[in-house]
Amino acid sequence: MQSLRNSVQLIGRLGNNPEVRTFESGKKMASFSLATNETYYTSEGDKVTDTQWHNIVVWGKKADIVENYLKKGSEIAMEGKLIYRSYEKEGETKYITEVNLNELLMMDKKG
């Protein structure tokens, strides 16, 4: 059960091309948004699609993979952990929730 602590599994599509940064230390980070959809029907029979957006952060060699193989619209399955952080901008504290990617499965069909 220990492996279930702070574990997030998502299947979705990239909402933007990954943004890649390389730090002075040589460490690489990629970030992108991931859209997940849930579809259901109302009591009147109308189909509704609810889209949730997730901020994904990737470090190291996995950031290289993301940079070279993923683009806006790519479908992936991923596992990671939730990270909560805050920062100051123009005197106001901003809060952000991110998913730090651990495992990645690219689901696009090769054409």
C-alpha cells in the first residue's frame, strides 16, 4: 500500500507543446498542460464532456523524451505525484498544483 501514497494516474492529451528549460547545473525540466475528459449524460439525455487541465512537470532524461517525442495533441498515459507550491508575484501569493511525472506511456499510433 505504500506505493499508493501520493500517486496520480492520468490519460489525456497535451494542451501545448512542452516547454523545456536547461538549468546552469545541466539539469533539464519540461512542463506542459494535460487535458483529461470525462463524458456523461444528463437526466434529459444530453451528452456532456467535462475537461480538466493538469500542469505536468518532468525532470532529467524523461524531459529529453518529452522534448523529442511529444507535441500538442499527443496522447499519453502517465503516473506521477502531486506537488503543491506557492510563489510571490507583484506582492501577491500565487498557489499552483502540479503533477511530477514518474512513468510515461506514449499512446499515439505510429503512422
